[in-house]
Amino acid sequence: MAATRFGEAGVPVEQLDVSAYTVPTATPESDGTLAWDSTTMVLVEASGGGKRGLGYTYADVATAKLINELLAAIVVGSDALSIPGTWFRMVEAIRNLGRPGICSMAIAAVDNALWDLKARLLDLPLVTLLGQKRGGAIAYGSGGFTSYSIPQLQEQLGSWAAEGFKAVKMKIGRDPDHDIARVAAAREAIGPDVELFVDANGAYQRKQALGFAEAFAELGVTWFEEPVSADDLVGLHLLRDQGPGGMDIAAGEYGYDLWYFRRMLEAEAVDVLQADATRCAGITLFMRTDALVESRSLLLSAHTAPSLHLHPCCSINSYRNLEYFYDHARIERLFFDGAATPVDGVLSPDLSRPGMGLEFKRADAAPYQVPI
């Protein structure tokens, strides 16, 4: 079909447009190890064959500069229908700049735009192009920042429970002396039937984290994310091996390449691996990570960016859940028509819309645009 419609040469990418937008948070936010008051989205629009695909990452403006000055020359003129070749050329080009961090996030934004463009060229929802396995993606509400007062915490998590989410996640670790009380308050707000997840963002030491795990288990916590630094594979393994039964240890959001995920899995450091297609060089590597996780008989969770992860999450084999992160869900509703909306805690792709189903609301985003 593609050869008849587009010719043997495929469809060249004709243009790559990059822009960046910084959105202030609704209130000051913090977790166990970081505080912030804004979030920046780097948006890529890839054009070819009369269609325009979009992709994005949440990263520093420097990411956009790298795309413009290095990656655009690789992508423009490449075949929009042959994404793996373009992906490998981008990875080769950043060899001397370092694979983790900004480079992988830049590749991610471009790769995501190319997948969206290809699906639009074929007039297919992205989930159909990837191979749909499930009709919807179970999500969990994620926020509960350490900067929130107890009433703010209870209002946010309680509202998600009332909307039908079967699980919610809160931040811990900034003030350990108050963590148990905050978790107890969260449990009170969501009731006994909603799963409660906690995320320390690496704030604890090993034995400290193990002690908290036992206390949290008494409050029905079933997911402990980054109880210690994600780089402390021995510490994560300790928590996984000696922590309470029924409590999953999760990490992996800072993975930028397949080797990172492989090391984490070989160390038996997690029950659930997290991956982020806005960081790990895009949907291309996210889908490959699924195979790696499946080979270990474990499960994969998508980290943040719910509208971007929806279609891949409905396609992977080792799926556990998708993070409906408050900051990103807010920005995606602001910037995109067709942003993912949960119904009883489930996000479902709109199969009537091509690609990721997102249309950029340029005028609404314009007040937040920053120079690159």
C-alpha cells in the first residue's frame, strides 16, 4: 500500500520546526529531592507528504537548541516511513556529546514527532500502526507534592479517587519525620479500596527506606518508587528482596538507553520498570524496552506525559500502568486538542483521529513560548 501511494522512495521529511514553552506551576511544587515552579515543554513538528506530526519532551530549552543545530540536518530529507534508520543516525550523531540527558531527550522529541507523522501519512491512529493490544490504558493519579499542606494533599488525591482512579501516588522524603502522618492522611482521603503509591525520589538511605517500607505497608501502600537513589542498584535490590510482601519497588524514569534498563533488570533492582518516551530517545526505544522487560517476566510502567504514552501503552506486552502526572496532564490539556482524558481511571485512544490524536493549540500556547 505504501509503495503504491507514496512511491518506492518513501516520503521525505521536508521540514522540522522546534519551539519551547515554559508554564508556571499552579502552586510551588517539590518532591523528596527537588523543588520547582515551572515546567518546560520542547515541541517538535515534522512535516512531509502534506502532513504534520508532532512530538515533545519535557526538558530544558537547551534541548531545542540541540535539535536545531544538530538533529534537524539529519532528519530533513530522511524517509518519514523509515524511522529506525533516522533514529540510529541521530544516536550516532550525539556520540561525543553524551547519550544520557539532553541528547536523549532531544532525540525523543524528534522520534515521537516522526511516529506521529508516519501514522498520519498512513491515516492511522498510532496505536494501530504500533499494533493495538488493549482498548485502554489503566492510569494512576500522580501528584501529592511535598509542598502541599495536608488539606491540599487530601483534596487532590481524594478527588482522583472520587473520579474513579483505582490508584494514586504521592511524594515523600523531604521531611521524613512527617512522612508517615502524611501517608496516613492520604489513606484517609482515598479510602480503603484505592491503591496508594509513594515516591521518595531517592531521598532515603537504604535501612531508613526499609523501615519506612514496613510502616507504609501497614497503611496499605503497594508501590514504593525510588526509595533510594535509582543509581543505587544494590539498595534497590535490598528493598525489593527484604521489603514487605505485596509492595512493588519501582524505578527507571531516568533511563536514557537500553543498557541502563538492562543493568537495572540484571541487578534484580525493581519489580516494575519505569520508562519515559520523552527521555529514553522516544517511542522507538520505549517499544524495545518492552521486549527487554518481557524477557524478565516483569512489568513496564510509563512515566508521566500521559497523552504521549497512551498509544504505546495500548500496544506493549508487559504493561502495568501509566502515570497521569498532574503537571503534564495540565499542560497537555492546555496545549492540545485531543489530550488524554481519564474515565474511571482509564485512558483510551480516540481511533477516529490519526497519529497520537493531538492537535496543537498554537494560540493558546503562544503566551508561554520562550526563545531558543
